[in-house]
Amino acid sequence: MTTPTAEAPRRVPVAAAAGLLGLVFVLGVVSVRFAVPGTEVAAWWPASGVGAGLLLLHDRRHWPLLLGLLVPLSAAANAVGGRPVPLSLVYGVVNAAEVLVFCVALGGLRARPSLVTGEDFRRLLVVGLATGLGIGAVAGVVVAVMTDGDPWSTARSVAASHSAALLAVVPVFLRSTPAPGLLERRSAAVVAQLALTAALSAVVFAPGQELPLTFLVVPLVVWGAAVLPVRWLTWQILVISTGVTLMTAEAGGPFGAPESIDAQARGAMVQLFIVTMAVVALPLAIAVQQRRTALEEARAAASALRRERELTSAVLDSATGTAIIGTDPEGVVTYVNPGAEDLLGRPAAALVGSPLTSIYDPEALRARREPGVSDLGTVMRSVVDGSPGRQDWCWVRGDGSQVTVSVATTVLQGDDAAPAGYLAVAHDVSERRAAERTLRAALDREQLAVERLEELDREKSEFVSSVSHELRTPMTSVLGFTQLLGTGAGGPLTDRQRDMVARIDRSGHRLLGLIENILSLSRVESARDEVTVEPCDLREVVAAALSETEALLASRDLTLRTDVPDEPVVVNGERDQLERVLMNLVSNAVKFTGDGGSVDVTLTGSPGTAVLRVSDTGVGIPASEQERLFESFFRASTAVSTGVQGTGLGLTIVRTIVEGHGGTVDVTSEEGRGTTFEVRLPTA
């Protein structure tokens, strides 16, 4: 039985449920009234089918209440129909139990059952017949125990009447496949079938009609299975069953006339006719509906496939910048889009039917072909071995020229998983590959230039270092002998000679300072990428640097203020280099600040950053010159005008060291107001 995987709660209006309960009572009374005289058996018991339908329309949580109502209603119907009260009470319980067993066996506990597939009908047939046989057996036992009736005859008649009722009535309450538009398309056939079936049924089973024409109704019902929706057919079978039962009870039709057949046998024949209609028509209607649905789905799928093909064709044809070529499993071209025509300079008609490999450069194929591999296998290697799907190839144009293309090849799978063909998608990359080759050549030249510059830089550094060393040694001797001359070791000096010696000493020391700065810068630049990293407390760096610069303050009237935190400010770096940074900044501040001024050294630390500031109240730096302040050998105009000697390398050394430690150095200055240098370093 087909059941949905997830069904919305089954809801039936209270009025409808009450109406069905009332119908159960009315049908029960009528069925008992039409019972065969002298027996305890009703010719038909449609109340069981209505009761089962009532349960199937409701969720199972409502079943106890409904069953509790069905028992007294069925008992009351039997009693009102004329049966003894004790027997009516037993029949009430038995009828309710019949409904419950049938609904549970049909799968009604999970969801409302359906009548959509052949399996659905087979289950309905088996459950209906089994339930009818079971209720017949129970009825036979009850009659044997509580009455003087024939239990075997009762069991046979009850089984037939209840089976027929379940098979004729319950399908009306089952879910069926909707057939939208069917009635509009076949309105004439539907009207004709309904009219003819109603008319012929009325004639065949009319009172006084004794000819055995029952067989004429069955073809019309079969016709209904072909033209009516399943839902309509179930109602038609129900109406015919009701009419046949009522007219036969009035001695109408072939089943009502023969006096040679007892009343119970005639009733059983009527129920057999009802079962025959259901067994013949319902499976056929389901099969027709399934075929109709399958045809509609096939038409919809074909229409969708046609639209998809049209869309795919339009997309492929509009891809004029992309060459797309399709082949069969043997590599014979079957499709060429306009993009491929433009790229190859050949019409599609000239390409279709030719091998795909005919457009490939033969030399390139030979170069890539492996022993025992065909040209097609070489081209399709990326598909076979899973190598990168896009490869560069040379295609041959119609005029014999070659074009470099980037080709992506894919396999078109057939229904049996065997290759149905191949699809090659290519783009012209001739200009791109030429540009890439030019770019690679330029990069190679640039790399050579960089390597040459690095070599020249090393040679320059080595030359500067060598020359500086060669100059420092004799300069040290010059200064030493100058000091000896100044002390009179070479004999008494006149005032003029002493002045000349003093000038030589000052110039020598200035030249020696220049040599020392050049050597320092050379060492710093050489070791920029090889900084010895170790935890270093900047408070100790400040203390050491200020200790080295005390001599500069000995003969000056300056105020030096320091502000360092109580907590360590740790960075990863080389302590000697960091001390040189602070010494250079402090010495500059002292040199370019007049007496009476001040120099402030401040250290602060925050998460992730340490800040070192050196501020002075000196001559300042013009704003136009601050961008060049860290260039080698550059000296600000204010520094030159003060007459203070310098090399222009101190700040260059500062920046080189700071950047080598991953930090930054900035300057803020106002001419005549002073200067502030701020060094930022990452903390450890």
C-alpha cells in the first residue's frame, strides 16, 4: 500500500464525521430491514465500508472515540432493524472490531492509505476478502451460539456481503492520483460512459427483467476504467453496487427472478457481481492512470529535454570566443560550434566526419605520443590517466598556420557508463603565451639585474669597509703624533704652531668620526638580515646609552630628563645596536640644542609595542627637509647654519637598525622650536 513518507494531519470537519456516523446507523437499519426473510443475514452491509472509511479519514488518536461511537450505533441499528437486543449488542461489537482490524491491516495507523498502484489494490483485495471471511466465521459462531439459524449459510452470506461492502465502499475514502484536465479533454466520452452505464444498469436490473444480461454492465464499467479518473470510478462502482442490491431485493434483474435459487444464494450472487466489478475495473483504472501519468511525465521530460537541448545549442552557438568540438567514441567530429569555425578558419561541414586529431599539429602529437598509444589516446590522455584536464596544444588552421590553444577534454558518459563521445573545449592562448614568454624573459633579466646590483652592493660595502680600515690606521697615527706635538714632545711650539696643531687635531678627529660612522653603517647594513635576537629590557638600554653620552653634557648647560616605567619593557633584538640608536638620537639632541635648553628621553610600553621618544628644544628642522632627514650624508640647513660638525650618517644608521628590528622611526619638528624622534618596536 503506497503511503506518504510525511503526511499532514488528517482533519475531517466535525459535521462530516457526524454525518458519516449517522450514515453508518441508517445503512445498518436499512440493511437489516432488507435481510433475507427467515435468516439473520443482511444481503449487503455497506455500513462496514463507511465505518472503515470514517476511521481512515482520521488520525489514529481519534480512533478510540470513533470506535466507541461505532459500537452503540451499530448495535442500535441492528436493534432498530428488528434483531434481538443481545444479538444486536454482539453484532455491534463484532462490526466495530471488523472495522478496526480492516483499517489496521490496510495500514491506516501510519497514514491515510492510497489507491494509486497495483500493490495498493492487491492489499485492499486481500485485506477486504480476509476481513470478510473472518467476520463471516465470527457471524457463524454467533448464530450457532445465540440462535437456531444455519451457521454455515450465515458465515457464507456474511463473508460475501461484508467483502463486497469493503471492496465497493472503502475505495471512495482512499487517496488517489488526481487527473487534472482529464475530464475537459474527454468530456464527451465521460458523459457517454456515465449515461450509458446508468441507463443499462437500470434496464438490466429493473423489476420484471429476467433475462441474464448482467454481462452487459461489466464492459461499460471497464470502459469507465479507461476514461474516468480513479476517484470517479470508485463512486460509479459504489452507486451501481447500491442500485443492484436494492433492485435485486425488489426481485429485479437476473439475480432477483429465479425461484429455483434460495434467497441467500441470490444475495451471495449479487455480492459476487459487486466483487467482480471491483476486481475487474479498479486494477485496470489504476493501470490506465499510471500509464497516463507516465505518458504525461514522459511528455514533460521530453519537452524539458528539448528545451534543454535548444538552450544548450544556443549557448554553444553563442560562445563565439570559445571553440567547442564534440566527437563520437572513436574520435570522429560530430559537432563544431561557430567559435571553433572562427578559430580554425574552417566551416563546420569540412570538420564534421573527420578525425579530431586531424586539427592537431602532427609534430606535437609525435612528440607527446607514447609507445603503443594512438593519436586519439595521446589527445585524450588527460581523460584516461586523470592528469590536468587543460593542456596546451597546437591546432592547424585551414590556411596551414598554427594557433596555440588551451584544451579541456571531457568524456560524455552513455547510459551504460561507457563513453558516448568526447567534448573538447579550447581557447586561443597564442597572445597570452607569447606575453608570458616575454614576461618570463623580462623577469629573468630583472633577476640578473638584481643579482648584479646585490653583487655591486656587496663589493661597495667591502670596498668602503676596506678603505675605511685603511684610512683609520694612518689617521690614528696622525692624531697620535699630533697630540705628541701639542704636548711639546717634539720641541717647544710657538703660539702659531700650537694653533696649527690644534686645527690638525680637530680635523683629524672629524675625519676619524666620519670613518667610524661609515664603518658602523656598513656593519649595520651587512647584518640587517642577521640580527641577533634575544630578550632585551629597554630600560637597561636607556641607562647604558645615557651613561655613554654623559661626556657630551659635561661642558654644556642643558637639562636632561628621563622617564622610564617601573615595569620591564622587553623587546627581541640586539642590545648594542639598540644602544647605538639611542646614543645617536641623544647626541644629536645635545649638539643641536643651545645652552639653557632641555633634552627629554621617554620610554613607554603597551601590549605589542614599545615607544622610545627623544625630544629637544633645539634649532628644529624645516618641514621641507624632514622627508630627506634619513638619507645618507644629508644634513639639514639648520644644522649647517649652526656650524655643528657632522657626517649626515647618524640618522641613517638609526633607521637601518630600527627597521632591522621590525620597527619604525618618525620625526616631528618645528624650526626654532625643537625636534622629537619617536621609535616604535614590537615587544617580546
